[in-house]
Amino acid sequence: MSIALATGLYGISFGALAVASGFSVAQTAALSLLMFTGGSQFAFIGVIAAGGAGSAAFGAATLLGIRNAVYGAQINRMLRPRGWVRPLAAQVTIDESAATAASQPDLDEQRRGFWVAGVGVYLLWNLFTLVGALLGDALGDPRRWGLDGAAVAAFLALLWPRLRSREPVAIAIVCALVTMLALPWVPAGVPILLAAAVAAVWGWFGRGPADEGLEPDVAPPHSAESPR
């Protein structure tokens, strides 16, 4: 719920910026209800505000949204949603819900983390988007209120408990460096995809869970006298 609140509050910033960029309150609310991926939404309104065409805005938003397809594959494998739950799960599969689920130790907590974070962010993001759109220019620069840092703080809170050994720390540092080096040279959205590719390659060629101390406990072999 803390992740949902921190991310939801950032919706105020999106609502205010969208209206300031020329979108109506209804259009702003529709973007959050239907698109529902913050990075893509900010990219979309940014391109339109800069005078870009709708096709360019769509392309930028899609590029940033590619990561959600990766999350979708991960969540499908992890939680196995079925029936009418599948499209609902797809809609709330975002950075926060995927990260919250992945950080839990067992299936029940993964499922609870995914749904609480996903539905919580969806409800609060849309609520605060509407608040920001209605208040509009009365808010001034949303960065004055620290809202631009809320989502970053939430992700750091999710990341920190996973840095339990040298390998995840090394991966985090390398991915951060890749992102920083790529930022001046490639379009928005590409740096995070490059960092994700680095992490995926590292994981593929790494030694896996044994490095993290996550291997299951191995019971001692039964002696000849022990009951089966």
C-alpha cells in the first residue's frame, strides 16, 4: 500500500502537466484509465506539448511500454492467472506490481503483493490524475512538492532488500552505469531497455539462485536404518 500511495501521488503531477500541455480533463483521465503506464503517459503528453504528431507520441509511448510485455511474461509464469482474471492482471501489470510480486518469498505473498500493488496503484493513480487535472495550474510546478521523487523512492524501497550479496549489487551498479551513459545518446525509453538487457544477459550466463543463497535446503540422505 505504501508503494501504491507513493506512486499514486505522482499522478497529481501527470494530471497537472497534461492539462497544462493542452489536454482536457476528460482526455487526461482517459489516458490514465486506459494507457495506465506512467512513463508512457508522460512521453505521450510531452511529444504532443512539443508540437509532435500523434503518431510520434504513440511511438514514444509504445517504446516506453515495451517493458510491460516483459513483466507480463514474468507474471504469467509466476501467478498463472486464468479466465476473466487474465485481462485484469494484464491491465495492472506495471513496474510496481511486478517488482512487489517478484520481491516476495512465496507464492501467496507474490500473489498478494501483485494484486495489492497493482490495484492500489491503479485506483490511486487515476484518483490523483483527476485531482491534478482539476487543480491544473493552481499547483504550479509539481516538482516543488517532491512528487517527481515519489516513484523513485518507491523503487529504491523495493530494490534495497534484494541487495543481499555482491552479485545483485554489481548488477545494479552496472545497469545504473549503462542507463546513465546511454541517456544522452538514445531516445527516451531505450536506456532502461538496455539496462534490462544487460541484467538479462548477466542472469542467463550467471550461476543462478545458488549465488544468492536461495537454493532450497537439501535434506541429509537417509541412512539405511531411517524410515522411508
